[in-house]
Amino acid sequence: MDAKSFFFSSGKNPKRAIAYYRHSAEDKQENSVPIQRELTEKFAQEHGVEIIHEEFDEGETGLLADRPGFTNLFKDWVLKKDAPAFDYVFVYDVSRWGRFQDQDEAAYYEFRCKQQGKKVVYVSKGFPKAEQQLIAHLQTSIERYMAAEYSRQLSGKVFNGCVKVSEQGYSAGGVPCYGMARELLDVHKQPIRLLKKGEHKQIANERVRFVPLNDETTNVVRDIFSMFVTENLALSQIVSVLNDRGIPSACGGLWNRDKIVRILMNETYTGARLYNKTWNRLRQGKRVNPRQDWIITRNTFPAIIEHDVFLKAQEKLWMALGKWKTGKKALKEAKMRIFKEMKNLLIAKGIHEDQVFSLCQHFPFLFSITTVSSPSKKEWTFLLSEEFRTCDYVFGIAIVSSEKNLLDQFFLLPVKDFGGGGVCSFSEKDERYHRYSLPLENMEERILGMLQRDLVQSSEKLQSAFIIAAAENGRC
């Protein structure tokens, strides 16, 4: 029995089909909708099948099922009980059905058609022979993987290209932040003009970069930093000043605390090009990347805010967001506790008291007030001081000012995660939280190890004492 006799009866009623076509921006011309239609119609005529309806998605990615044509195919035809009768869904090839990153998702939608008595047929493969059903299923599974892999490889190439462009200081996409604009550069990287909203470059080797808009909005950014850093105004006071002046925010509405914070934390205003702050490749869900994954290129355009002013703003902001004033007393008490415990530890290990004070004063401890943004989400912000930038790691100590037990949690923080701004922020919902978290029982071992490596190089006698002390405890 051949494929045609297997799929078609000798009755008077001809088989009928719905055709589905998809073409996305990254696909080449040979996969365009007109070409898919021509090949599919030819296939239908050869096999005596009548195409009664077409659905198509032009310029739609195959990564997701949420496409207008694909949705209508199921809603109006496959799953609709009173839809005209048909037997097949014709698709040019497996990749036109979709480039789902989970191959089971592609199979799921095909199975939904099968449940309704509709057979998905890939035109480029033709009707499989009855005795080759198992081989046909295996081949389709492989092609689904290849379709998904094509998108993964393309996404990687695009990402690497965007990284290269960003490292050169140019825009790899996105909209300018408040007070900034997109400037078009010619092939020689000379300015042409500012791009309006919705405009894009027309020539591949032209470039776009972010530059200050140099209008009222740019002045507002300067005013916000000046009021916060120089005039020592609180966030709520800055909100009131801007709203009283009748200055609209970036979205056209009133200013609020969160909008002010977003501007104060935006390093772009220092002349830096930032890329890869978030991850949303292959439409798998957006997430915020840790700072060490950002691509930061400095001095790509004239700065609106000097870098030292930005760093002062981060310090003050850290204090403001961490409720520093209410936790100042708690911080002082927490430091005293930590240094007392460390002093006792060093003396117990045979370190002379003359050396203990210096070691305690210069040991890389950082403190943060634990803030709770929701009933089940704690957050911490640590600010790195210049003297600790040469360290590989610093100890982060979280403080809860409203409880008797001030010392909340302990962290071992890689200095590289602080980036140029010297700020490391994370919550207990972040993946980094589990990497940073340091159990209390490991604190002594880590402190001794860090002292041995980083702090006693200037004193051979002191170094020997630490080595002996660590060896006695089996930690060398």
C-alpha cells in the first residue's frame, strides 16, 4: 500500500485541509509565505486534497505559540466544533510549525490536532508510508530539535554581535533613558542627527549611540543628583520640588520616589554604555542579570553626571534605602559585637594584642541593613569601600535593627560582583543569595583563611602564627 492509498479513500468526498504558513524576520527569502503557499498548493493538487482555508503569520517568531495565525488555526478550526470539516493541517516543514525550545511543546500542538481527528502533514516530507510511521516520528523529533537549535545558535550569534557593538560604545538596541537621545552615526562614525522615536538606521554599518538630549529633561537629571548629593534633600523632598515645578516625569505623569531612585541608580548618566542588564533570549522569560554579567563601556559620550558624584549618590542612596538613620545605632552595636568576637578569636590563636586592633580595623567587613520589600522577600545592599577593592572577597553582615538579635545573616561576597559602582544588591529570591550565603559555623574558618592570605604578608612572625593556628585546627 503506497502513501496515497493509505491517506485517501476511494470515496466521492475529497480530502480537505487547512494550510498554515509562517515567515519570520530572520528567515531567508526561500521560506517566504508566497513560496510556502505555492509549494503547498502544488502538493495538495498532486494528492487530490482541497485547501479550504489558510492561516499565516508574517514576521512572527516560532519560539512561542502566541502567534495570531497559529492561535486562529486552533481557535477557529481545529478546536471549533461547528467549523467546516477538514482532514489535514498542511505545514511546509517542521520549522514553520515552530522553533519551540521545548520539543515537547511542538509535539503537544500536533497531538491536539490528532485528538480532533486532524493530521498535521509536513509538505516538504510528504505523507509517510504506513510501514514507516516509527521512522517518520523519529525523523520529526530530530527536525524539531534542529529547528530549536537553529534559534539557539542564531540567538548566540546575535548576542555576541550585540556585545561587540556595546563594547565599542554603540547601542545594540533599546530606548534611551530620561534625558538621553539616540544619535545616528555614519559609516565613518561621525554624527548625522538625532533619531526620533520609532526611527532606525537604514545602513548596516551605520551606528547608533546614546547621547545627552541637552534639553530640560537633561537638566532635570542634573538637578536630581544635585539636590540629593549636594543639597542633601530627601527623596520625598525631591519629588515635591519637581512636582511643584510642574515638570513631567519620563512617562508624562507625576514624579514619585521610585522614579527618582531609578534615575539616581542609572550609571548611563556617567557616560557609560550598559548592556546585558537583563536576560530575555529565546523568549524564555525576562530576568535581571547580576552586575558581573553586564557589559559596561565607559566614556562613550559626554557625561551628564561626574562619576564621583554618581558614587556619592549610590552611597547616600544605599543609606536611604537601607533605612540607615534608624539603623545607625544598630550598626554601631553590630560592629562592636563583630570586632569583639574577632578580637577574642585572634587572641585565642596567639596573636599579640598590639596586632589585633590593626587587623580588626582593616578586615574586609561590610554591613547592610536588612530591608523587607514584601512579606516574604528580604533585600540587602552592600557598598564597597576603596580599601577593600584589592581583596578577592569581603564579608557581608546583614543587620536587623528592630530585633534583639542584630546579626541577621552572613555572606561571602566576591569583589568582582560589585562592579565599577561599588554596589552589590540582591534579595533572597535571587540565585546569588544561595552562592553568597555563609553559615555561621563556617565564619571562623573563612576569617582565618582570609587573614592568612591577604592581611599578614607584612609580618612574617604574624604569618607564622596564623599558619600554626590554622594547622592546629586542621584548616590549613
